[in-house]
Amino acid sequence: ELLAKRSAIDAYIGNPSFVSSPCLNHLMDEETVQLIHFPEDPYNDTLTDQGAADYLAENPDAIVFTGPTGNKDATGYMAIAASQERTAVATFDWLGMYAALFNIEGMANQIIADTESRYKCSAENAAALTADIKQEDKPKILWASWIGSAGGWSMGSCPTWDTAYYCE
């Protein structure tokens, strides 16, 4: 959506409750975006895989984005692992991958730089606002996401092993 390519989304495969975009939800409600989901048996991977295969047979030029545990080796699928990034800044860079599919990397680079700048500004403001608070009195915050397909929680960690990104 940041790249103004929402209209390029032709279908959504999976449970629509995982879609956070009100605009994409509206497009699915209006059936502008095809929904491939089997609510009567939502955990039946065989039905979902067959629905995706049928969609790809009808739309051979489509690309299906799948997570790191999805059907990434199948024809027409592309593995996306943004959810596996340990920092928000690292996640921003995935926008560039999507942009490359539309040859709009310059636009993505500007959005990434602007987003990272705003993120750093917020971090600097938070540091300034808490500078007078003793370390032991500062609140502790846990950033975590439940990943049902992996059977557990994914939590941020600091410091990170890769010093290319500062600890958030």
C-alpha cells in the first residue's frame, strides 16, 4: 500500500482475519480482491493449497507470496521473510524487494529513508525524555508476536549479533 500498488493485489490466500488493512478488507468484501479461504475447514492445508493451485492455473503470471514456512519451492511462489527480521529498521528494507517487482526502487528507497528517519527521531525523543531516569527505574517493554504456525512467540532481542542495525 505504501507503494501505491494496492490495485495490483488480485487475491488473498488464507484467513482474512490476518489482514490489518481496512482498504484491503474492503476490497475483499467487495470481491474486487478474490479471497481463497475455506472457513468451514480453515486449517485444512490441502484445501488451501488446492485453492491456490487453481488460482495460479487461472492466473499463470501471478506471484504468490508465502512465509518462510510456506510452499516456497512451488512454481509461482516467492518466499517472504520480513516477519523473521529482528528489528523494525530491518523490516523496512523489505519494501525495496516489493518495489523491485514494479521497478519503483527509487520510490521505495525514499519511503524507507523517511520511515527510518522518523523511527530514529522517535527513539532519540524517547531517550531524551528518559535521560534523567535511573536505568533500574525505566519501564521494561517486551516486543513479541505470536506465530501460530511456528507454535510460539517471536521476541525481539538486544543487543543483536549484527551490528548493522542499532538495538531498538
